[in-house]
Amino acid sequence: MTKVTMTVNGKTVSGDVEGRTLLASFLRDDQGLTGTHIGCDTSQCGACVVHVDGVAVKSCTMLAAEADGATVDTIEGQANADGSLNVIQQAFQDHHGLQCGFCTPGMVMSAAALLKENPKPSEQEIREYLEGNICRCTGYHNIVKAIMAASGQDVTAIAAE
Amino acid sequence: MYNFDVEKPGTVADAVAAMRTEDAQALGGGQTLIPTLKQRLASPSTLVSLKGVAEMQGITRDGDSLRIGGATTHATVAADGNYAALSALASHIGDPAVRNRGTIGGSLANNDPAACYPAAALASGATIVTTSREIAADDYFQGMFDTALEEGEIITAVNFPIPQAANYQKFVQPASRFALVGVFVAKYADGVRVAVTGASNEGVFRWTEAEAALSANFAASALEGLSVSADNMIADLHGSATYRAHLVKVMTGRAVAAAS
């Protein structure tokens, strides 16, 4: 076992991990942060997306030992300081950007990463950026719409209601 | 996964030392290796993470030569732009989260027969720089998942001569998004090189007939009359050998037409 220490959602946390412990498992099982979901466990579905040192990664395909010393942000840290939903989360609610909700944490974290590097993405850019996030309810239209709305763009022209 | 130890060297020298551990395995971004370990297809005693090796990070240009550190991520190459066709290729590997972890050294060391980087390295006549030597791309790729790397040898950098014009065209397998067939065309002062990934049971290869035709006349029309043999092409549920052979010519033509 190796001791790892990292900053998760602004708090310093540490724990003992095996070499094979995935970052997703450390967050869920050691830290109780079960908002990060493990869907496919093969790095295809994106339900486990978190930010490590500011960029989106699939936490089921990164070792906890490699995140030692890193800054990690998960869905639990996304809400505003007063507990209200942040602009992306609120847009997902307003535009029905989730159905069963399983993929939603990864979708929100990918959307946050996208808007950080591209504050006004086109519909096409959003769809391309979400290539690694799968919604098995196929709720993509409203997810794209929510992300466009979160970026302050007019969404009346987006196809699905 | 079977359990293993994780070593995190900060220098190439420490990485080489760590790789001397019996059954040690280098870990780049882990975007292929970690799924492989989950399936218990490998059981290393120790993973030597290369992420913390500063000498293996980043991109430097020297005239018409681009040096990319072995631990440089696809996202960094995609954002670079010094070699536009290479950056474009990197920007379409996997998805954004994968590109933030996966590395050029990891991709070339794995040499997946449908990976994108091997086509760029071979078509560019790149030099693979390792902990013990420099290997020309023509000598480096030795078949599906097979390379010239020796036990414990690590790719520390890749040197790309920047071409006059180049382009990469990938026909994606719609489920995996890997290349069903990908063709990288690069035009240099001394001739054109064409490398094909995704198509052959032997892994990445050069289409020398097209190179000769394009060196004489760099236009898609120069490929008319050429054909690619279906012998030894990959055949699976996504496409027959004949289909892949046909796609090689189609994608080569598109790459030439789009080259800039």
C-alpha cells in the first residue's frame, strides 16, 4: 500500500492505495464521492470523467497513485458555494439534459472542460467534444442544448424539444 | 487487475533504473495499458510511470525539425501547430479525455495496427529516440504490436522532419473510432512518403508504388492506374480485405488533395 495525498474539490485528502487502485475507485470507495460513476470500465463511456489539474480525464483509466499531489475536481464540487446548482447543472435541469441521469456527472464535467477552453462552442463542436461521453438513453439533443444554453447562446434553433 | 507496484521516476536515468526490476513495464498515459491490465492480459510486477519525467515532456522546434518528448500528450501535440498535419492527426485520436492522458511514446511503443501515430512517424521518416539509441521509423515498426524496442528501452522523444505539405485521412471504424484505414501522406524536397495504418496484418506500412507516382506528380490523379493488393489485409466484421485495399487508394487520394 502507498499513501496518496491530493486536493479533491478544494480539500486535502489522503488514503492508502494499492498500485492497481483506480482514481475512480479511490474517489468512490475511499472518499465516498459516488457521484463519479463507473459505467463501462473500459474508458469508452465517460461517466467517470473528472478534472485532474484542470483537464478532463477518465478516472477509471488513471491510477490513484498517479494522482498523488494533483488537484482533482469531481461533480460534488461543481455546485455554487451556497449549494445552488452551477450554470451548467442548472442548464441541464432547465433543458431536460438528463433522463436516467447515469451519464450526467461525466457529461457535466466534460461540458465544464469544454466551456473552459471554448466559451462559445458551436453545436458541432459540442457534439465532437462529447465523443467520449455516451448517454445510453440517447438524450444527446437536450444535453447539447443545455451546454449551448450554459454558454449563454440562444437555443431556440436546436432541433429537439 | 492483478496488483503491481507503481514507480514514479523524475528523470530518464531513474526510469531506466526502475525498468531493471523484473517484469517491469513502462506506463505512458495508460489509455491502452490500463484497459489491458483490467482484462488480465498482462501482469507486470511494477509499472514505471513516465508522466513525471520532465525531460520527456513538451515540444521544441529546431528549423525544420520538431522534437516531441515521449511523454507528451495527444492534447499537447494537437494544440501545437508547428506540424499542422501531425497536430490535426493528434486532435482526432480517441476523445478529449483520452487525449489529455495518452502519449505519443506510449502509442508508438504499443504499435497498435489501427493506431494513428505510427502512420505519421513512418510517413515523416521520423526518428524514434530511446534511452539507448536512435531508431529510424523504417527500422522501428516490425509488425502488429511489434517494434524494435528492446526489454527496458523507453522512447524518450520522437524527431519529425517537417514536410513541405502533408495530410492524414482516417476512415474511422464507427464503433471504436480507430482507423479502419488511415493514410498519412508527406511531401519532402527529396520525395513523397505514404504510410498506411489500420489495413494490414503486418501493421503500418509504406505504399511505395504511390510514393513513386506522387514524387513524380503530386496530384490525386497520379494514383489512377495503381491498385493495392488485398493480400495480407485485415479482414473482420467491419470490412473485408478487398474493402480495406480499396480504401487505401481512396484515402491516399483524399490526403493528397487535402495536403497543405
